[in-house]
Amino acid sequence: MKIYFYSKEEEGKELQKEIQRIVLDFFKRNGVVVITNLYSRKPKFEQLSFENMDGLVVEGSGSVDEVGYLIALALAQQKPILYLLAKGSLLPDQLRSLMQNKKLKKLFMLHYYSQRTVENFLVDFIDIIETGELRREVPTVKFTLRFTPRADRYLTWMSRKTRLSKADFLRKMIDEAITGDEEYQNQLRKPKEEEGEIDS
């Protein structure tokens, strides 16, 4: 998998530098090849092609105009885009039209990040590239679950190892169980097939 990562280099922006490090470390750990404007030998935008790339990730601290060409190029090649804005940032006007366009909205994802949440968005982005769909929905159902101290120690250990919160780790496990359970998946498809039989 190959990703283009764009982030503006600015002096004194510690959060931005930390996010750059987190993003680059995450991709490295997950075997993703990263092309970026941050290295000393920067590829020129005019020479870029998204034909052999799987997506674009933008840390949006800079002006949208700076990355407008990259966004247009990725959209033209039907490549998914993850646009990261620091929590509390204002949504740039240029991005509103992308967010409101139903067709482009499927390719353009905008998330407000913090140091704690940025990796979750990267995990989702890789899922989209690999499966073509967002596997993890926004959690809305509240559920209370009590663990033994032994189970809690394990979850704490796995949380540190995977760099996911305990809740996100459990959600990911359940999501993987759902997609891997053929009997359940067949049951989900059944009503649709029966509807098709009624229509014909």
C-alpha cells in the first residue's frame, strides 16, 4: 500500500509536529509506503501521479489552497482522501462543497483530531482502502460491561500494544467477528434475497 502524506512544515507548531510523527510511525508500523513533502528531497506536485497510490492523507494546518492540486488529483483518480484538522479548527470554506457533494463525500473524509484519536482515523482509512468500506460505525449504543481484574489487565496490555483504547480494541474485535461469521452474514443477506423473490 502506498500513501501520499501532506503536512505543512511550520516552526513552533508542536502539536502538528507530533501528529506528523504519529502518522509516519503508524504507516511505517503497518507496512505502508509513504511519499511526503516532509522529507528533504520533496517530490514536486507537478510530477505526482496517484495512479500507483492508494490514497491521500492531509494534515490540514496549512492553507487549503496549498493542497488543492493534490486533492483534485486524488479525486480525479477516485482515490480516498483523509483530511485531518486539529480539534477546534474552523472548517475552511473551500472544503464545504466537498463535504456537501454526495458523490465526492464517499472519497473525501474530514476528521477533527487530537493526539489520542488520530490513529483511530488512520485505522479506518486503511480499512476503507483495503475493503472499500468504512467498517467501524460511530458508536451510539451505550452498554455497561464488567470485567474481572485478570481480563482488565489483559485489555490494558493489549491497549498499550495496539495503541488503541480498550473500548476501540473491543469494538475492533467484535467488528472482525461480525465480518468473519459466515452464518451471521448469510442471515443478513436472507431478507434481501426473500424480498427479491417476492418482487420477481
